[in-house]
Amino acid sequence: MMIPRRVFSLGLGAAILSACTAGTPQQSAPRTQMRSVPNPGYDTWVAGFKSRALSKGVSQTTIDRAFRGAGYLPGVIERDRNQTEFTRTLEDYLAIAASDERIATGKQMLRKHASLLSQIEAQYQVEPEIVTAIWGLESRYGARRGDIPVVSALSTLAYDGRRGSFFESQLVAALKILQNGDVSPQAMTGSWAGAMGHTQFIPTSYLAYAVDFRGDGQRDIWSDDPTDALASAAAYLKRSGWRRGQPWGVEVRLPEGFNTGLTGRGSKRSPADWAALGVRDVRGGQVPNHGAASVIIPAGASGPAFMIFNNFTVITRYNNSTNYVIGIGHLADRITGGAPIQGRFPPDSKGMTLNNRKELQERLTKAGFDTQGADGVIGGKTTAAISGYQKANGLPVTGQPSLDLLQRLRRG
């Protein structure tokens, strides 16, 4: 079921945080206009697919309804061909995943939906803040659910994409969702790769894990009401082994000279054994016994360290990316009053800290080259602003941040 994060989460968080290419509004990629165009090859493929769908239990009536108005979407292929291939650092990822805006909105949503989230917790034993954090990362608390027709997107990818058999299986699953009556073809919209709803389920995941929490006969993850989507995320975590009351992990401090060869998700010890090796929480105390734990250092030996437990692994079932899991866990901690990460992150490959990059963005904007925000994450808007500044000042146009460029901006 799981696909690498740069494409999918349980559904598709790529639109928000692809193995770590999420963006704040000022850094997110521009939307592609998704309009269908005539394509005889696609039409031939669809004709053949309809026979295969019939053989898999999809009725002719459902097929006819689903493909009425569906078409080939070149914009979907453009997105598939131009996914970002790099992974952001954990520092950049958290600057997005646990931004001030996302934390503040998460607190509001936690309060607004307190009754619903309590009911979900009673049913599935998953804490409200975890469900809320997944909602926040996957669709910005429902603000970015996707508006692309799923049947068109999936059939386009199955015909012309790089993973035809995978997308065809998702298309069959989407037709079965329509056949079950959970949603109409017109309302079945999602991301460019077919992930749907508040918590971005791909169709096969929806069939396996979505729940009708309100008992109205539909598992509705698409409407403005997030009830079924949030309950479905909790149901998925519960079935994956979530343990209520256990943290995903805690930030820790490693003693000087610590053997980093002991770190990694495959090396487990009790918190007492880790304490015997000098590992302490950020306040200097011993980490409570929440079961077997690993210590990870995702930003390297000079960056923050975390002791992680079973629930960390459970979240990887939703998305098998260390940055994503820490993003979910840390956002959940912050929206319930937790502190920022205490450990310091090392400078990036250009020798710049997050504060350096924020200052660079602020000074570029002040100089007339608007980066549309100063979060310290170098995205398309910042790259364009750097290029514009370099061109205007007779510098080699690289679009790359640097300490030299920052010093020049400081001089005015």
C-alpha cells in the first residue's frame, strides 16, 4: 500500500510535503490548470480498461457514470514528470510542518472540534492532537483537499504515467467507491495523483480503512465536514498498532563522546538502558519507560536527537518518512503547548543557518525582490527573487543563496 513519500502518503501528501517538499503559501508551487484535451491514444486505452474493470466487478452503469465527462489531463503528467527529487532537511521541513501559522490554526481546530475528536479518541484510542496534526499536514486542515477529478487524473496516469499498473489499481478502487455510493463522480475530486479528502486517502486505502463515523451510510471524506476523514485517519492508526498514552518520541540530549553507531531505528533498548549510556531528556531527567526505544539523529550528530517508540513506527505506516513522522509528532506536541525543538541544527551545505536564510529573504524583499514571506525555506519565490537581484546588480545569475549574497545585502 505504501508508496515513497515524494509521491504518496496514506493518500497523497505530496501536494503539501512530498518527502519533504511542502511549502508555506509563499513557497508552494503554482497550481497547474487542469483541463482535459483530446487524445486518441487515451481514448483507446480507456476502451480497453473498461473491459478489465468489468472483469473486476465494476458494473457497466458505474463505468458509464464515472467516465461521463472524464478526459486526458496533460497537467497531471506535467506534475508527475516534474516532482522535486530532493529531500529537505529536517530543519526546513519543521519550519513548514510546524510553522507558526500551522500551529496556531491547529490550536484553533483542536478547540473547534474538541467534542468530535473526543468521540474519535473514545472509539479508536488515538489522541486528538495526533489526528489534528495529520489533518494539518495532509490538507492544511481541509483547506487544500484538491479539486481535480479523480477518475480523469487516475486514468491519465494509468495510461501515460510511469506506474501504470499501480494507477490502474487505484482507478479500479475509485470506481468501486463510486459503485458503493459514498460519493458522486462530480464530487470525487482530489490531488493530481488521486489522493482524496481532508486526510488524503488514495482509493485503495479508502476502501480498506475509511469509516462511516456518523452512521449515515456514507464514508464522506470530501465534504466540508471533516468527521469521517478524521475518524478514518484514527481508525487507520489504531489498526496499525497505535498505543494511546505513549509518545511518538521525545527530544533527548546525548552525552559528550556518545557512540552514534548505537543510533538508528533498528537499535532498540529500554529507556533505562539508554539512561545508563548517558541519554537524558532535554531537562536532564531520565525518559519514562514507554517501552523499547531507539535513538535517532536525523540531522546528524551535531543536530537534535530523539528517543522514539512504537507510535513512531505506527505513523510511518501512514507515511514512511522520518521527517514526516517527526513533523506530525512535533506539530501535535506544539498545538498542545509543547516547546520548540531545543537542539541546534547545523548550517546547511552553503554554511547558512535558518536565521541566515530568513534574513536573506527579508533583505531581498526590502530591496524590492519580494520572496513573499521569510520562513527560511528556499523555494521557487526566493530563488526567483535571488535571480532577479543578481541580474539587476550585474552578478552571475545562479538563484542560489549564499553568505556572500547576504553580506552584500547587508551593505545595501
